[in-house]
Amino acid sequence: MSMNPQDLKQIVSSGLLSFPVTDFDAQGNFNAKSYAARLEWLAPYGANALFAAGGTGEFFSIEPNEYSDIIRTAVETCRGKVPIIAGAGGPTRVAIAYAQEAERQGAHGILLLPHYLTEASQDGIAAHVEAVCKSVSFGVIVYNRGNSRLSAAHLERLADRCPNLIGYKDGLGDIELMVSIRRRLGDRFSYLGGLPTAEVYAAAYRALGVPVYSSAVFNFIPKTAMDFYRAIAAQDHDTVGKLIDTFFLPYLEIRNRKQGYAVSIIKAGARLVGHDAGPVRPPLTDLTEEECEMLAALIKKVGGGQ
């Protein structure tokens, strides 16, 4: 049974969110057993919601039949523990099909990822978002990222036309646009920070009135991710600064070595702490052994896979 959009809005208006990686076996096929075990491990750590088949979950490389299995596994494993928000995206009719399948499988809402490849006008992107929103009854969070970039004015019109559009996630880092959207829409949306390695931007976004973000490193250091979030919320600048210096900035140096490593480094981290999710799928590439050793040293500094 779908969750009321306003209930979902309430859930994602506070707390930490995260995107579990999607488990593949040695042949690159979806591994439902390993994925369920991952969710069972992560669920008790306290994230307010988990995003199944999101960007970190390699939505862009998942086949339609796998998508159904992933969402169903996530919903069944986390029922009564933590809400599941499904990724959906691609061309409009494809995004609608994914959104409707996520609703059929019992997800509590979707994160609408960018449409595929082509540039489009503001009116065209808005029509795309509206079509997806009107195809389902549960809550939709729109992700401003890449070639999907909506203005404050277009988001305001969408908010009027789509009652179930309850959230806005920023993956652009355009502060002027973020301020404009936040001031214009007020509490109509819940607002999520969505830049890669969001912890680095968390304090700045909190100052803008965006206290919620999604943590990718929650996949392999969930306790540290929660500790960092609580430090941000409490304005514990000493703890925040220490973790930024000892973990996150050196971590970014590894992540920034190659395009696509924002996902690859998360899977590497999961493997290093004993929760192997298998390799990434092409066109992504896995970290080298040297880079994995560098990451292992950083994980050790923050207490290992806790």
C-alpha cells in the first residue's frame, strides 16, 4: 500500500537519507540475497529513508526486469523498518513505467532522476515531470541534476499542478538557484542536498535552510555517517572539522581520480568492510588495488565498517 505523499514529505524533511548500492554477483547479475542482507545490515543504523535503485545503486545500468526485483526485495526486506524510495528516470514513458512499477511493488515514493541524454527546454522538462507525477499517486521528489535543471518559476508551477510533488533534491550546487527555489517555494517542498559526497556541503546547505542530505558513505561507514549528520545538526564544528580533515577531503582525492568513481568508491568501501556488493557495471570502472588500499587506510581512521 502506497504512503500518503504528505507522510513521505514529513519523513524526508529531517534526518539522514542514503542510497544503498545494488548487489551484483561475479557475472554482473543482480544478487537478491546479498542485497537483502545489505539492507538488513544498514536499516538499524537510523537513516530516515533508503533509496533503492538510485544513482549510487546504478539505476542507469539496470534492466527493467531487474528493477522490479530490486524494488520488491528492498520493500520486503525493509517493511516495518525504514521507508523505501525508488529511483525512476529516463525518457518520459520509461520513467512513467518505472514509477508505476515502483508503486505496484510497494515503494513509498520515487526520486525522479534526469531524463536521458538530450537537452530540453524548461517547458519540456516541466512537462516530463508533470507527466510522471500524474501517472502515480505516491510522493515524487524531483532531482535537479545534469540536463534536468528546473527554474524556481517552473517548480512553482509544477507544485501548483502536482500535489504529489513533495520534494526537491539539488545536485547542481548552484547557490543562487537554490536560494531562489527555497525562498519562492517555502515549505511547499522538502529540500534535500544531493551533491556527490554531500557531507562536504552539509554545513553550507544547512545555512541555506536545507538540513537534509543523502549520504553515500553510509554504505560502508554507517555509524560515522550518522555521527557526522548529528554533528552537523548540533553545530558541533570540532567534530565536523575533524571528520572533514581526516576522512572526507582525502576520500575526495581518491574519488576525483576518475569520472564515475563517485559510485565505484562506494562499492569498494562496501567490499573493504566485509559487505561485498560485487563489481560496478560498464561504463563504470572499479578502483585499482592501490586506490582500494588508500581507501582502506581512511576507513581504519574512522573505526572501520561501523
